[in-house]
Amino acid sequence: MQLMKTTTDRQAMAREPLSMVEIRVADRIRQLRGDTGYTLADLAEQCELSASYLSRVENHKASVPLANLERLAQALGVQMTVFFEDDAQSSPLCICRRGEGKKARLRGRRGYPYELLAHLKSGKLLEPMIVDVISSTAPSPLSQHPGEEFNYVLEGECLLFYGRDRIHLTEGDSVYYDATIPHGVCTPQEGRCRILVTVASRDYLFHGDLKKLLRGELS
């Protein structure tokens, strides 16, 4: 194992100077490692590379071959494309102006419309969005997924179905819950209901794939 690490290190050191893309990749690796709380030794153990090599990568003194980048992506729980995202996505600050969030629907064309409020930010610990609850006498099939949720009713009223419980919420009410329990919402009568929803997880960082999260496929 040590021989493999040494060979990898020597190969990486041979490619200098680094290009701007390689420098940006190195900066993303350092940022993602910090987001996960890994030390250099922790990450090195996870991806079977030496800590000294990773230190040189992060300090722009060594490049990262694709094979090593794949190992790093697996260890950090991200897709390889995350390493090549632009500066706006990796910035510690993400601003979403009124009405400019990414819009889509949960669970298909007839699902609830939602607006993502931090879709430009990768490596998030939480995903905030505004959901418009469609008038219905019952919620769509209850769902469950890893992590936790916080709901705040911005406008109108709704019913939260949580396990066997049915909770009536009105404007200004909020609720925080374990999202691994089946849950769903609907409006008790005709009218508009808008909810600020924040989804978070202890197990991974968000990278924009909300649909995959809600299907419970992230780990």
C-alpha cells in the first residue's frame, strides 16, 4: 500500500506548474474536506492516498489524476462534477433574489410547486425552499427520507400528516421533525398555502439533487 502511495505522489509532483482548472479543483477539495470535518489524515485514510500528497494538492503543489479524483469524490460523498463548479457555486455566500429561485414540482407534473432558495450553492448542510401546497382533501402519498425537516407556514393553513398524527398548522406556525417518519401535507380547504421548508441531513452534504434525496437514495 505504501509503495502505491509513493508512486502516486511522484507522478502527481511531476506535473507543474498547475493550470487554473487544477488550482480550482484543489481549492474545491480543501473546501469540501472542511465542510465534512475531515482532517487530511481522515481523508487520506478514506481514499487510500497519503496525507502528505493531499496536503500538496491543497497547496497547489501537486495535481490530481482522474483516478485519484474519483477516489476523493467517493470519500467526500459527491459527484466528480462538483470539483469543477464555478466560483459562484463554491462561494460561502449565496444570495437568491425574490422570484429568482429554481422552480420545479415535487413528485411529477401534478405535484406541489416549489422554489429552491439556495440552488446555486453546493456542499450545503441544508436545502431551503418555498412550497405551494395544492388544495386537496388528502395529501399525496406520504414520503420519508433521510434527515430532518423544518416547516414554517408563510401564508394560509395546512394539515401535516406525520406518521399516525394529523396536525393543523396556520400562518406563523412552525414544526421541526424527523423526516424518516412518513409525512405529507395538504390544505384543509380551498385556498393558498405557502410553506418555507428546510431539509437537512447529518449523513451527507446537499449537491442539488433534491429529487434523489426525497426518494431516499442519498447516503
